Amino acid sequence: MPFVVTLDEAQKGVKFPTKEDAIEAMWELYKDKMSRADFEKMIEAHIKEV
């Protein structure tokens, strides 16, 4: 099942085939802004299986 990452109130997001794909793709956008540990906490709060 695909996974969606939503980072806004509109609940619109990007679909990824796997949770790992979602995490790695989003990490590329955030790696210069926060630590990997902080990123993983944030992304877990915003990822869901659809």
C-alpha cells in the first residue's frame, strides 16, 4: 500500500510506494534543516498508509 506524507492542514500530500521511499525522499528536503533524529520524529507524525 502507498504512503502519503502530509505537512500542512489541507491533508494533501505526496504518495510514495513504501514508507522507506517516503522517508528517504523527504530527508533530502530536510537534511540541511534538522538532525536525522528530529526529522524522523517529525516525519512519523506526518506519514500515513493509504
